[in-house]
Amino acid sequence: MSYIRKHLFIVLISLFCNFGFCNESEDLDYVSVIDKPSFSINSSDRQITLKGESSSSLNGSEFIIQIPNFKLNSNKLLVNINSKEAIYNKNIGFIRFKDSAELEALNKTDKLIISSEEITLDLTNETFSSVENVLTNLNNLEIKSLGIEMTQKAGNLYAEFSEGTFQIKNIGYISKGYAEKLYIISEDNKIILEEEAFLDQDGFIIKSDLIHYDYSLNKILKSINSSIENNS
């Protein structure tokens, strides 16, 4: 599985993994309903908070939070996650944002926005995923997919999109495509399309089992078992 822009996301994933150690009131285990709940991590170089309008808990380990707002602020990255509801389980280590979930991450050069009806952060396995329809925007690249999974391995972040369609708008051309499995290597401005791959470069259409595409140069780098049409 390919990786996606380490300098934007490695900090994000590592901080998510530390979220299981948030500061919480000692009385939370004994309270079933909490008004204005707040979980937080504060240090000299970063701040992480998860707040909401209200929350409820049956066992003190899992909290259902209404109108959650997740914020990460560091010297490298700004992250916001919002939705109408979130489930936070501090024992098994996940936060599931439900109903109109949106993640926005910013650094000095990149802007990432991911929208879905459900976004899950698995703090134990260090994964970020959704099995719902997902809309992803990274700068001028837009991807619509049926699911997304990102995970950190050996210091790299790997990203996979299921049944993904994409569109790139650059000056002078628009490229779009589809694949059953779609990967991105943003550091090299590459998209990898696998299984029923389709790429349309302003009417120059290629169908293939596998396509490697440089979207900054609008150039096909590799294709396997390909057929070509020209509708321009």
C-alpha cells in the first residue's frame, strides 16, 4: 500500500495514538451524563482537545458525545474534526465520528479535507478509516470513494481508497479516472490505479489493469494490459 505525504500526516497519527492518555476527571466513571465534556492533552509544542455539547456513559469507559469538536494545534499542523455525534472508547482506543463528519488538516503547503458520514480513528492500531462514501480533497486533487484506510507503518503513512474516482484541475487540462483500488504518493505527485483502471486526459482515454500516473506532469508513467481511445 502506498504512502501519502509524511510531513502532513505522521504528526497527526502519532498524536492520535497518544489520545488514549487524555486528562479526564476522576469522577467520570461515576457520572452517566456530562454537560460540556472536555478531554485534552497539553504540552509545550502541541494541544489536543475533544469537546462536545453533552455526553453520556453507561460504564465510564465509552462516551457518546453530542456535537463533538476535535482540535489539534502544533507548530507543524492544524487539525479539526467535527460531526454531529462521536463515540469515544478509552479502553479499546477509538473515536468514531458519526453523521456529517469532516476532517480538515492544514500545514504551510497543503490542505486536506475529508468528509464522510462516519470517520473512525483507531488509536490502538494507528488507523484512520471509513467504510462509508468519502470525499477527499488534497489541494487540487479530488477523490470520491467507497471507503478509505490510512495506517502508519515504519514511519510512513499508507493510504488506500476503495472504488475511487478522481479529478484534477490544472491550468489547461482536466484529468479524471477510476479504479477499484486507488493509491496516492503525494510526495511524488503520483496516483496508482489498480483493477479496472480508467484514465481520461482531456479525451485521451486509457483502460488498463494498472496505471501509474504523475498528475503534476499529466503523464502516464506505467500501464499494464492497456487499451487506448482518443475522443478529443
